[in-house]
Amino acid sequence: MPIRWRDAMNQALYGPGGFFVAGGGPADHFRTSVHASPAFATALLRLVTQVDAALGHPPRFDVVDVGAGRGELLRALHGLVGSSAFVGGAVGVSGEPAHSGRSGLIPPWSGSPETLTSTASVRRSPDDPSSVAARPSLAERIRFTAVEYADRPEDLPEEINWTAEIPDGITGLLIATEWLDNVPLDVAVHSKDGWRYVLVDPESGVETIGEPVTRDDLDWLTTWWPHPASSSHADPDLTSTDATSGSESGFRAARPAEGSSLTARSRPGCPETPNSDYRRAEIGRSRDQAWAGAISKISRGMAVAVDYGHLREGRPVDGTLTGYRGGRQVPPVPDGTSDVTAHVAMDSVASAGAAVARCAYSVVPQREALRALGADGGRPPLSLAGSDPAGYVRALAAASAVAELTDPAGLGGHWWLRQPVGIPLGPVVAR
């Protein structure tokens, strides 16, 4: 029996035996930035230290990963925080100690107060009357939480908490890497009598046209996904100070990921609508609500959503709904055997989050966000090969690792939505 896409996706992805609940997890089927390179976790660790500084180094610093898969990102962050390579608050993209000026690595910055030195080793002498306890290091204050519907992996480090719901009272960083694209949503087509829902048979994927959309969904479509006949106008949200506009839509070609048979989920194929005369749209209101709900869980800190998406002036005419299974792009059949995903209306989501946070946000391509965190993917100077051949090889490998993450035709075309809560935007988005 045909049902609305939102209901079909919810059952296929998160129901009993659903795609994200059963099996080995999304890493078995496609590549994300988390899977592509350790440089991604390293860049996020630098962001952690920046947010920590903006918060004044709180007694507890939360790192919450929403849509955590099988905990890959938090495993990597946990390993980096516990590594002796964590120098001055940063490590190289390959996990080595950072070296200033080495292309492709994340350099330390002057004045960073954070190291992983034990507080006992930096206390003054007990005989010193002015002795006071030093501030605990980031390693001692950080708390990791994975948010995922699947069962906790047996080999996950015990320091990583595992829960099905976003916790309240977060002080620190909330990360959502390719989570919003899997928040179930409805699909609509615009016919001569207005917008109507697209219905889908969960077993076959065959689509039919259903009833007219509700008033709330019509309001969202009118604001965020206007019909081509509508005159284009500026983003109605005025709270953003750094939202990227123009020709960059984030709608990019999928390609095989380097060193893997899996595909990076960058450009879904666009299935045909029931009638080619109709214009297709994906109603992002449910994603706006999910992101606003996540922001409401943060007391102070920052939320970062990393996803492929589009802006109002560049909405794809036929939508972006597609599927992935076993490393290949497949038709979007919501039967639970494959991923069902669609690009994110990043400006709409950002506006919903800003309404809760009451702080300005930033929306930039991933390549720009990573470069601001010191990962540029540039080749090391050839002169290094003569003075330090081994160092040159290491730097070249590190630069290559970053290159996939910053490639504008692939993962580098993903968007980063950075939403501060209770802290200034500037200190945590500037290089």
C-alpha cells in the first residue's frame, strides 16, 4: 500500500531491522568524511580546543556525535586525545605531531593553553605557599557521547557513552556528520492544481501522487522551495552573518572514493517523477525540527552539521532522493535493505537552528571549513625533500589524505553549518 515518503523512510531506516539499526552500519555501504581520512577527526579536534577556549575551559567538555554510526568518529577523537602526539592542542592530519609550516598538516598556534600533561606534573612545589592546582587538561575534562539507534558496539571504548537520544544540558560541541540527510522527510510534486505529496510503495519503490500538502508544508515550500515561476528573492532569514550564497549548491558528482570500492554520497541520481511535467521537491520541515531540537539540548557551545545540500537559489529541479547499498548507488526503495537519503536544505535548517540559539551562524563548503582549521591539502615544498626526505614523504602522505576531504567535486563540496550557542561566532570559525 502506498504511503508518504516520510513514513516509508522512517520505517526503512529506523524501524525493527532497519538499515541504520541492523547489520554492520553505514560504513559497509558508503564513505563519509569520517571514513575517508583521519584528517577529518584531527580538524574536529582543533575545533574542540577552540570551542573549549571560547567557553573558558569548563569543568566538563561534552563532545556529542549525533548519528554516530558505529562510533567511528568518536573512536578517532578518543584516540587522538589520548595520544602523545597531541601537542599544543593540535596534531598533524596523519596523527603525527604537528609541525608549523608543513603543508597539509594542522599547525599549533601560539598561546594555546591546552596540552595533555597531567595536572600533577604542573603543580607548584608543595612547599610553595602560592601553590594552586592547575586547571585539568582537556583529556581529563572531555566526555564523549554517541547518539545512535543501533546497539552499542561491543568493542567501543568504555569512555564513550552510547545513547539513543540527544542528552540535555550539553556544554561543548555537538557534531552531526551526514545525519540530517537521513532524517525522514516528505516528497511533493507541483502540478497545475498545486503541491501534492508523492506516495511510495515500500516494497517496490513505485510512486504515485497523493493528496494536497498540509498548510504547514505548503508554507515551508513557499518560503524555501519556490516554484520556478516564482520570482527569486533573497534568503528571508536575516540572522546569518556568513551564509554562503551564489553558484555553490553542494550538488556534486558522485565518484569512487580513493582507496575504497565504496562511493562517497555526493550526488544522488534523480528518479523520475510520476509525471515529467511536475516539479519535484523534498520538504525539509522535519529536518528543521530535528536540528532545532538538537540545538535546544545545548546549554553553551557549538553545533556543527556536515552534509551535502543546497541553498534556496540552487534547489535541484527534480529533487535528490536516492539509495546506497554495498558501495553502490541504487534506486531509493524504502524496504530496509538500503540507505535512503536526500540532500539537505542547509539554509532552512540553519534558520531553524538560529531561531533557537538566537546567535548568528555560518554556512560554508567543507573545503573552506577544513582550511580554516589548518588542513589545506597543499603539497609540501620540494625543498623539504632535500633537507628531510622522510619528513617530505610524511608530509606528502598527509597532504594526500586531506585532498580527498577538500576536493570540491567530492567531499569538499559538502556544507558545514556552524551554530554557536551562547558564545561568539568569530573565535571558533576564524583560522
